[in-house]
Amino acid sequence: MRVASLAAAVLMAVAGPALAQRAPDPVPIEEWSLEKVSAMGEAIYDHDRAAWVATDALLAHLADGARTAGVAGWIVVEDGEALRVRFLRNDGGVPASAFDVPVRNGRAGAVQIPTDPTLSAAEQARFRARQTAIDNIGRLRCSQNLNTVVLDDPDSDGWLVWLLTPMPESGAIPIGGHYRFRISADGGAVLRRDQLSNTCFFAERPPAEAREAMLFYTQIVSKTPVETHVFLSIQNQLTLVIMADDRYFSVGGRRIADITEMVNRR
């Protein structure tokens, strides 16, 4: 990033419709190291991408949307060096796999009907954690539908679950409106819920001809960028400049840099 071009390159993100009332006071979230923010943001992207390419593969395989009516959700699980998306059905009140789709390097493999649809105890807990988070969303709701990502919590035996505001039809980038949950190991209890922004915030995508374009966002619920900033930067192939706690950070993919001194020298 060239210092001389920073001010000219940053495009101010455009917020969604004005709120009728003043936004509530921000609630500080659990702070993570930048290393963890980076790693989790990249993992969120990998799992979210796996879910949507697997969904496309399943719809193409079935060629009949009505046949997916029995799908009650999905989980993404590690499968060696690949990921496996398990589309679930309700089998007498117990989730079971109806279809499996392997995903490697962002590409979906052939749709498989598992010979043994039974979920392991860990897979059942993973799906339960997803449902527990959905049932406990907070006051901020920026979309009718939300995407979900469930990961092992590297700091405990529980789960980390994200409820992610998807991109609207306009193509705007949903920088705000995401949640992070810590869920118990059995998937049934919320240990902590963090709302990763104070309001809904959709950023207009920079024009294609804009060189070295970036989006600027002020983060008020944490002192650093959060993992959804990394996720969105990777997803949109775009650098975000985050101001948090009077410091400036650039988020370019999984690389996060404190650029406060560089900005203040201008």
C-alpha cells in the first residue's frame, strides 16, 4: 500500500437506510489477538464457500428443488485436507445426513448419498450448536436470512458459531450485522454472544475501474478489526481500512497491519 495514495484510495462506505432512532450504546465484545482474528476469518471464508458451492452442486444434481424440501440444514466437517458438507434431514427427531458433498480447494465434488447417514456425536453437537445460535440471535437483524458457520473453538472444547448477514441483491457488502457465539461442547447452551457491529452497515462496492480502492469503516465495539472483516476482505478481494480505538488497520485478506503511524504521518 503506497502512503501517498491512501487518502485518495479510501472510499467511504455507504450505510443502509437511516435508522429512525438513535443506535443504542455499543456493547464491547470479547477481544482476540490479531493472529486469531486472521485465522478465524480465513476459516469462516473456507467453510462459507464450501457451503454455497456444495449447495449449487446439490441443486444441479437433483434438478428438482422440491426434492430438497426435506433438507433441515447442513454442517461442514473436516475430511482430511478437504471439507465435507453434510445436508441433513430430520429422521424421527434425530438429524441424519441425506446428502454429502466433498469440497476441495473451493470446488465441489460429486454428490453422494451416504450408506450410513448416522451423524457422530460430534456432528450432532455441531448441528445443535448451529441451531442454538440461531435461536438466540440478538436485537440486531439485518437480513431475513442469515448464513451460518460453525468451527471448533481453539480455546476450549466448545464451538464458535457465526450468524452472517448475506450480501443483498444490490451487491452491497454487509460489513455490519454479524454475530459470534461461544457454544457449549454439547451444542445446547450459549456461553457468550457477541454482536460484531452496533448497527446494520452495507458498503457500496467500489467501481471496477477504481485502482487500489479500499473501504473505510469505523469499528466501535472492539479495539481491533474482527474476523468478519478478514472474511469479507477475502470474499470480495478488497482491502478494508478499519479505524478502531483511535488506531487504523488495513485488512488485506488474512493479513492485518496496524497502519496508524503511516496514516498520522500524512
